[in-house]
Amino acid sequence: MTEVKKYPEEPLKTWNKAKELRLKYFTSYAKAHETGGLRFCGSAGSLNSIQQAFGRDVFILGSEPYSAHAAFFSDFARKCQEACESRGIAHDLCGYMKNYWGGILINQFILPTHEIVPWPKADVMWTQHICCTHAKWYQYAGELEGGVPEFGIDFNCRIGHTMTDRDIDYVLEQVLEGIEWVEKVTGRKFDDELFIEASLNELAANSAWGQAYEYNQNIPAPIDEKSLYSFFPFNILCPQWAETSALFRELRDELKDRVDRGIAAVGNERFRILTDGPPQWAMLQVYRYMEKVYGAVTLGSTYTAYWGTGWDVAEDGSLIAAKIPTREEFAQLNREARLRKYIAWKLSKQEAYSVTFTGCHPRKSALMLKIMELWKLDGAIIHLNRGCEGSAMGVLENRLDIIKAGYPVLTYEGNMGDVRDFDYAGTIRKIENFFENLGLEKLIKGG
Amino acid sequence: MSSFKNWSDNRHDYAREWKKKTGGKVLGYFCTYLPEEILYAADVLPVRIFGQHGSDIGISSAHIYDMYCPFSRSCLAEGLKGKYDYLDGVAIAQSCMHIRQAFWSWQKHLPVEYSYYIYMPHGVQSKGRYEYYRGELVEFKESLEKWLGRTISDADLDKGIDIVRKNKESMRKIWEFRKNDRPSITGLEAMEIVFSSQVTDKREHNEALEQLITELPDRKVDRETGTRLMIIGSEDDDREFTKMVEEGLSLPATFVIEDHCVGSRYFWNDFTPGEDRLASIARWYLDRPPCPSKDWPKRLRFSHIKNLIQEYKVEAAILMQQKFCDPHELDIPALKTYLDELDIPYYLIEFDVLVPAGQLKTRVEAFLETRVELV
Ligand code: SF4
Ligand code: SF4
């Protein structure tokens, strides 16, 4: 058996807080009407602070993370998927969307406690549109729910580092129209003070996430990506809540402490892996298998690094969690200028949208390779995700680019929202062949 | 009429010949939202990149994941096989993800002198869309000027607008003849007219259209019309299938209209000229009957389909669903409900460049027999 260096392990202290926040998030959305609140629904990360500015009792459902959460409960997800298919909805459409549409069709919404409650009908659909599905998702959902009004913001301009003033203006114009639209359909006013508070929380959360994320550049890594999955959705679900920035700061400090003390996420760490896009949520045991049997740990991706998070690029090319504006900088501006600054921060510093959706996969490959270099990764595992046309964009080209740069790449097929498209045994076999080819022996015989 | 078929059959030879004859440059484009007017203004020949029915697309499987539509994979496959080796440039006006992927892979593996990505808005109902797309066209024009080393003047733009506008107007005139009880052209001929318009020099195409317009009033159609069908679909240049339905079934049928981009969607709306040429071009493209991927938050497409059904006296619809075409699949559930409300029977066909049309024959026949009231 190969000699393996052993690092000390400890459970994450902030873990339970993430669990509590998740429960609060979904429950408060489901119960919003009990206290006279409003439900806004749309793609996660559709400029949350703008929506929050219509009242503290506005609860926003980011429906991809909801659907990912539903996918964990594979029997429940299967019911949703089948409800769609029996209505003639194509099998190959977005796996998340079908968990959502299916929930409406069977009138069931699942909470993190496994409790199933009646589907909480949205009051307003407010969404960004990047992949071809987003705004169409809520268009039909609104129809299924009996006519929920929808507002969509087109993000199909240059976003990420190539964003220009003209692109920001395009988004801003739409946002200003959207504010008027919400005022009309809800009878509520946009509250500038509330926006300032929410947006400062949001940017602080996004930035703290980046700071926490950077700690995984250390060997051993203080947190594996599987655990990061439990935290990072808050970046797009409720970053505008003060609890989220507090949680991310706490996580950051805990990771720093773990690094200082040499605490590892996986004591047997010996092979560090980049992933890509949403995984097969109901089958994260595949990652556990790799850790246990091979000491191979998944540590990062453009997905968890960039979704909702802003990065600045230093002169030497390294990525640094983006700086955020101060309260004074925000407060002194008029509404339009403030929104502009917020939009510019949200969309120009985070590349996930642009590299994934507007489809510049040359840029995405470059970012993947940058993360591999800075996070000291040894190889990549790419999910060929049948459930998401967005994250499937360019993945095979990314694969070729990573191989060309000298790293080994494993691909596996699945569907983030629908376990029926995943072959567990076949994937394990692929993993074993992959590591065997790399000469990495099993740490556990017969594992 | 035979010119349209010949051009459709021999598009690569045509483009090669054109280059030889004119010494001009040819640019391949990936979606019909690309402003061809500006290319004609620059004396560049725009040709739409198509796949090839019945041709193996395995060569693209290392580049585009097979959950993307066969059309996008087939387009790239044709490029990788060298069928488009005459192109001097490629461009895309941002449309669905699948065809964007074909563009990016093309750019990476098939380098040409010039390559350009236009950020065509998806929000064709969004505030600011006109100004934004106009800005994109300004930058596109500037980049063409840089590539070609010449200025594109207002007079050039007027020329380009004129060529494209005339082409689209003529096709609209011709489509009027499809409203006849005995349509003067078949669905197959209509498809060849639009297909060839997208792969030839529109000046030459315009001459053929004008000629056809003069002939159509007296044209005798030696076939039974049968059921008046409409195609509602994803990208559809499947001539074999169209021919099979119109000529190969035991029950007569004719495609009298369609809503897709190798059909009426390509030329439907009027061009409104203005002092600011690029603004007028931007407006024309944004106001087109929308591709399903751009039809949100309001559904503008369905009322357009309804108008077509009424104007062309459609009796049944074939929903041509390119396999894995998310934009169209996303519309299907609501579209079915809509057609039910209009009392229009429909049949959904999932097609693939690799599926021979013959396999669908019995299914379409059964549909006509069981769902359509035959007179
Ligand atoms: S990006 Fe993927 S998950 Fe999001 S809407 Fe598109 S297909 Fe669905
Ligand atoms: S619109 Fe549909 S058929 Fe056309 S390229 Fe996109 S996915 Fe393919």
C-alpha cells in the first residue's frame, strides 16, 4: 500500500449554522403569506437587493438552489420530473426547472426537514435571463400558477471583465423599468434606505465568500468542495441578509484558523481536484468515495468560486476577493447612480455568467486553468450534465484545453436534477480506471 | 423555380464560384438575427451555416456535448469536414446556447481571417434593447471596416438595406400565393426559396424572385392541396421530410405556411427606414416574429402563429421539434394548449439530422387520418 501523509481532521463548526440558515430561508419563503409578506421568485442571483428594497417581508426564492435541494430527495424529485413528463414536457429540459414545474403540478414543496408543504405560489416572478431557459421557466410557471406576473432582465450582454458602460446601461435601464413595474404590480414603493442596507450586506457576503474560498489554496485544504456546496448557495439565495455575511465571515475565520493549525478537510488528501458546474446532487457519495478510497479531494470550480462572488485580478494574475464599496460611497449617490454601481459590481466582477452563458469558453478554460494553478490542483472532473444546457456549454472544449495544459481530466454523465440520468456503478468504474491510469493506488483495498 | 432548388442543392459550389467571379469575401453566419444588410453594404457575401442531412456528425462529438441539438452539431461537423473551407470570416448574432457553442468551437478549431460575436439582446421586449443593439451594430460595422480596410458609408448601408429589404418584400409577396385554395407553390418550394436566400447573393436571388412573382398568377399547380398544414418549429431545413409529406403520403397534404427561421420568420416584418440606418436595422431584427428563445416575458409568438393560421386557412400543424432544442421545447407545453384552444390538431415530431424522413411517413399518415377532418 502507498505511504500516505495523514493530516488532522476536525468537523466544521459553522456547519450547523449553515443548516439553520437553510431551514430559515426555505421556511420563511413558504410561510411568507402568514405574516402578510410577499413571495418573489426567479433565477437565483437576480440582483436580490433590488427585490429586497420592496420590504423586509419580501422573501425571494432562488429557484435553481431550491430545485437542487429538491434533487437531494431523489424520490421527491422523481415525482416532480414524472409529473412534467406526463404533461408532455420534454425529458431533456433543465433538470432544475422540471423539479420546480413538477412541484407546482403536484402541489408540493419540500423543506430541508423533509417536510412537504403545499406549493407556495409566488406573487411576483422577477428573474434574470442568461441561458435560453431562465425567463421561459417563469413564463410557464406563472401560467401554471394561474397568472403570476413576470419581469425578466436580459443579462445577454457583455458581463464579467469585458463589461462596458453600454452593457451596464442596458441592464440599468431594465432594472429601472423593473422597479416601476414592481411598484405597479405590488403597490409597494422601492425603499432606497433598505436597498443600501441590503446591497451592502450582499456585497459583503459575496466578498467574504471569496476570502473564505481563497483558503483552499493551502495544502492540506481546510474544506472540501462538497462542504462548500452547503454554504455557497447563500451567495445567490439570500446574500442581502445580514446573517449571510455574518456566516461567511465566520466561515472565513474558521478556515483561517484551520489553515493555521494544519487541519484538513480530508486527512488523506493527496490528489486535489477541480470540478465543473453543479454535481449530481443526489449522489455526492461519489465524492466521498474518491476521498476515502483515493485521498482525492474536490476543492474548487468556476461554479463555486464565481457564482455570486466577485473577484479582482491582481497584477500578478492572482484572484483576490473583490473590494466592496463603503456605506458612504453608496449613500452619497442618487438612486440611479447607486444602482449602477451595484450592477457594475455584481456583474463585472464575477465571471460565471459570462463564461458559462454568453459562451466564451476560451475565457472559461483560462479561468479553470488559473484556479488549477492557484489552488494547486492536480486534475479535473467534469460533469457532463444532461440537466443543464447552461453549464454544459463548452464543457468538452474546456476538457480539451485542460488536457492540453497537461492535466488529467475525467468526465462523467449525469443530471443535477434527475438521478434517473446517472449511472452510479458506471461512474465508480470510470473513477477507478481514471486513478488506475494515473498510478494512484487505492488507500483502502476493496474500497 | 429550379434555381432555388439548384442553389439549395449546391450551396458550397455557389459560394466558391461567387468568390472566383467577384474576388469578394464570404462570411458564414450562425443565426438569422445577423444583420446581413451591413455585410451587403461592405460587399461581403453572407451565407448561413447549415448542417447536412444524413451526414455523420460524429466529428463534432469531441467538441459539443450530445445533449445539444443535432443542428448545431451538424453545422460544426460540416466545418470540421472542410465543407466550408471557402469562408473568409464567421459571425454570430447571439442566439440560443447551442448555436453559440457551434460558433465558439468553430472559432477555436477553424480559424479564419475574421470572427465576430454580436451581443444581440435576448430581451427583445426589454427597455433599452433598441439602443443596445444599435450600439452593437455600430461596433460590428467598425470591426468590419477594420477587417476590410475600408469605410462603410451611409450610401453603402442604403445599398445593403435595399438588397435585403427587396429580398424579404418579394418573399412576402410570394407567400401571398400560398393563401390560395390551391397554393401556387408547395411547402417544399417555399423552403427552398428561403434556404437559397440564406446561401446566395441576394441580388441574384432577387432577380429569380421577381421572375417568379410574374409567373405565379398563371402558375398551374398539378396536385391536390389536401390538408392545409403549418410547420411550427425549431430550425428546419428538412427538405426530405417536407417532400415526403407533400408527395409521398397516401393522403394529400400541403404546407401552406410555417413559423420558423427557414421560413416566414426570416422575412415577415416590414422594414421602417430612418435617418439613422443602424437604428432602423436594429429595430427590424428586434421586432421580428420572435424565435422562441427570445419570446418573453409576454408571448408574442403565439398570437403571430394564430394570425398565420387564420390567414393561411391552416387545418393542422406539425410541430417540428429539433431534438434537444430547448428554446422550442420550452414553448411546446403552452403551445399545445394554445392550439387546443384554437381547435387546431397538431402532431409533434422530434427530428434529428440523422433520422431519415421515411421513418416518419406512417406516423404522419396516421395523424392525418385520425385527427384531421378530411373533406
Ligand atoms: S443554466 Fe442550467 S439550471 Fe439554469 S436555467 Fe439554464 S439549464 Fe436550468
Ligand atoms: S434554436 Fe433550437 S434548433 Fe436552432 S440552433 Fe438553437 S437549439 Fe438548435
